[in-house]
Amino acid sequence: QVRDGLAPCVPRPRLVALVMAAVSRGRPTTRQQQQQQQRIAALGGKPWKPKSSGGTLPVFRLRDLPAQPERGVQGDVHWMHFAASMQLRLQLRGDIWDGIAEEDFEVKVSEEELCVRCTAKDVGSALDAMNGKLKKEVNPKRCWFSIEKDLYDPTRKQRTLVVELAKKAPGKPWSSDQIFQETLFNRKSFAWTANQTLVQAEAEKWVTLKPGRRSDVEDPFTVSRGWLCTELEQGQTDELVQFRVVLDQKKLDEALEKVPYYHVFGADCSEQYFKLFIRGDESSPVLLGKLGGKVCPDQTLMELTTFTREVEGHRIAGTMET
């Protein structure tokens, strides 16, 4: 299990640590930013997304900070709770899902409800756990869904349906341990008419999600690792591997004027590889490499904390900084 760290932000700390890692790099020039924009424009404004192959390692992608409660289960759905989003995961087990791709799912979201169905075949009640009235409101335009490989399947054939719901009020935790309202009349499928069209009044509330994760290329540049990250510490226990990066407070404050605290860092983790980066500057990771052993990718966490230590070389012995 690896816990690489960031948690809810604290108000204006002086000495801040990201529990992960760091190296240095200069600030990208205006020319470099223009070149990146030109590359995106050359692709029609849509960043290129590589297609996964059978040899691709399953990766757990972390783009947010945890909120309490961190995770739970409702029916067949495993959920993970973050500062700005709620991520739902449903394992696609059995032969019924053979040959089913992302494009064969239709996922619709309103501010108060989630509806998921398979358009390629009748899957019975297999998706019922992904349908229902939500306890909290979401922002449908910021939600997404994808099909990802099971992180712990040695054959790399099992897959997971992932739906991320963006909170309407990001930064505010959902205190309940249940995502959907428990009612006798939870929606099990879309309200289709005889002509397979939604009633107009009903349809206006829904947003149909396009398959695939949101691309990291869409993140704005905020700060380079060389300006923000100043020191690296690492350690481990019998259960955890931990990396801690000391951050420059002034540069962090400047970054937080551009994006919320929960959108500064991102991390990718597989069983043996780990990558930490500043969002908007993914091509120059803070930490990238092979781990000394295997970890549990989906147990990876980030925490943003403060700490106190003695100031080295201070003329008054025992002087502390926080």
C-alpha cells in the first residue's frame, strides 16, 4: 500500500509539505507555451489520446485530494470521495461484458440523478447499482466516464466502469456514507417513450457524457516544479511508502490564485511505477520511476500539510519554523 500524499488544504501555512517527491526545473517560456497551444490546434483543438493495448499496465490516476469519508461501498459500487468530485467504480465481471466497449454505454447525468445503460445488449440488472437519485447535487458538464483495466487482474482482461461526478459545490465534503438515495422507486433505466426518445421536459435536465477521461492537456499551466518544490524526504513503514516534498510558500500562493488547492498536483500509480506531477506541466514530472516493490495503486493518497522543524544554522539554537 502506498500513501503519497495530499489532503484538504490548511489556511495559508508558512512551511508546506506535499507528501510525495520533487526535482527542479525552470519556468516554461512564453515560446514553449505557444508551441504547446500550436500542437493542440494542429490536432483540431482536441488533444491526442493514445489507445490502450493489451500490454498497457493498469494505472490508478489521481487528480484530486481526498475528503472524508474517503471511500465506501453502496451495493456493487465502490466509491472514492475527493474535494471536488465523487468517483464511482463498478467491476464488469462475467462473460456478459465480452466485446462491450466504452461506446456501448450511455451515461446521462442531471444535477440530482445518474442513469447508466448498455446500448449494445440487455445486461439485466447488472447496472442497477449505477442508477439512482443522488444525495447531493453535481455539475453534469464536468462529469466523465470510462472503461479501465482492473488494477489487480493478472490476466489484464477484467475491466471496471468508472464514473466521476463533479460536485456542484467543490471543496465541500459529502458527509453521508451513501451516494444514492435509498427509495422504493429508484430509476433503473432511462425514461424512454415508445419511439426511444426522452420526454422533452425530462431531456432538458440531462447531459449525455462522452466516453473517456478528461485529458490532462486541458489543465492550465500554474507553476514549474523548480519554483515550487524545494526539498524531498522519503521513508517507509511496514505498510506505507511515503514521499514528502517541501513547497515554497510564495510560489504556492501564486499557484492558488490560478487554480484551487485540490487541482495543483496529480499522480499516476501502477503496482511498480509511480509518477507525481504538477497539473498543467505533466511532461516534466516531479517524481517518476520504478518502485522497489509492489504497491496497491488505488490506495494511493495525497495530503497537503504543515509541519514544524528546527531552523538549521540559525544564530539562536532551537529556533523553530512552521
